[in-house]
Amino acid sequence: MGRGNYQRNNDAPRRRRSFRPRIKRKKQCSDTVPFDYKKPETLRPFISSHGRIKPKRLTGLCTKHQRVLAREIKRARHLALLPFETE
């Protein structure tokens, strides 16, 4: 037998994978919360504990507003209003 040619024991019953759909926390697009690099307290909820920008699937924003959010976070980082990374 070569590498990777593992045979399954046909006597054992097959186990079904349980799939739970992820609950999306749907936020309104940034019409309600305007992103502004001068107000870092509005940007903090979109940054992880390690200082990284949270992905779109976690923030619940549309693609257009996720890009605006990323741009504002990067501006705030360059002005030292937000840290590049946390300790």
C-alpha cells in the first residue's frame, strides 16, 4: 500500500457531521454609525483583541462599508490614535 491509500473499516458505522449554521450578527450598514478616524471609540468594536481588523463576516457590514471601515482604521493607526498591535 502506498502513502495516502488508507482503507476505511467498513464494519464501523459512518458518523454524520453535525453542521450548525453560524448566527450572523447583522449590523446596519454604516448609515447609523459613521466611521471617523478622529473618533477611535467608534472603531474599537471592529478591532480584535490582537489589534487586527475583524473580517466582514464577523462585522456584518457590506463590502463597500467594510472597505471604508478599514481605511478609517488605517488612518487612525497612522495618527497614533489606535495601536497597530496590542500587547
